[in-house]
Amino acid sequence: EPARVFAGHGARVVVCDVNAALGQGIVEEIGNSGGEAIFRTLDVTDEGQWEALVAETEETYGRLDALTNIAGVSGRDPKQNIQTSLTAGGLLEDQTLAQWSLVMEVNATGTFLGTKGAIAPMRRSGGGSIINISSICGIIGSYANAAYHASKGAVRIFSKAAAIQYAPDSIRVNSIHPGFVDTPMTEPGHANPDIAKIRLEATPLGRFGTPRDIAMG
């Protein structure tokens, strides 16, 4: 959704994901609406891919003005169609090191690598804006996956540190902390009426958020 919103405001957008079919579909949608966008496959945990992407973007468009770090995983079993317990990714004591590492690599390290890669081109263009998607779980604790909480807490504090370090370069770094949003990540939880009820009762608006709510926020 951020890609659609940026393109709708006249930005030239580079859409990145490991899901090429989804990414290409969004690019085609943007093009059909009169916007300008291209798609590039990106594994956010791969520093070399980030370096190549940033270099291509600057070479193609002459500058890099904004970066949104959105990629994230919850840590739940990807085969799980409906969540059966309050804890999406399993209790801490049942979590493997491999599960922990995957969540931290994608959510926290991916954000670090993207931010790191964007600094130099943004400095060359006189400034920019980096937007990192954290979570309400990056501020408070709940029954969610402990690794997910840790990774989103890392994004929050990392963004604060980066914002202070690069303010002299007119580079702004902010983190966004959504509550429960209807996305493929939350679908297994919201498919369970009992869990959905608990989450809705904790949401002041009385409804789950949408990706557009976040993009326009």
C-alpha cells in the first residue's frame, strides 16, 4: 500500500519483495493508474542485494529521497491457517534458535541493512526520509512471539539512534507502531473468533487497521 500511495503522489517507486508475482502485480497496477514504478527482487537480509539495489536506483533516477522498510515475518508456522493459541509464534521455551534468528534477521537486520544502504545516496541528494515499520509490540509486551517483540523493539530504538546520528544530514528516520492490522500475517489469528474478539476489544477504534491506514499515517 505505501507503494501505491507514494506513486499516487507522483513519486517514482521501486517496489521490492521476495514475492515477484505480488510485486509485479503492484507495479502493473500503479502503471495502469498513471504512476511510475519498477519491481526488483530483494532479500532484505542480503547486504549485497541492498547495495546493488541502491546503486541501481541512484543510477536510474539520479537520487534516493525515501525508503520504507516494511518487510517482516511473525515467526508463526507458515503452514498454520488458523491460530489456536494466544501466542502466534509459540512460547519462548519452545522456540528454536533458528526460528529466533529468522525473525531477527528479517525484521531487525533487514531494517539495519536498508537504512545503512540509503544513508550515502540521501546525503548526496541533500537529505531524505527513512520510515521503518515497527509495531505496538515494539513498545509493549503481549502474548505474541517473543522474537517478534524483540525484533520490533530493536527497530524502534535503532530508528531513534539513526535519527539522531543523521539529523545533521537532513535525513529523517522514524518508526511506525501499528496495532492489529488486517494483513496475510495476521489472518491466521483473526480467523479464530476468540482471538479476534480479544484483539478487537483492545483496539479503541473498534476495528482492525488496514494497510492504507498505515500508509496514510
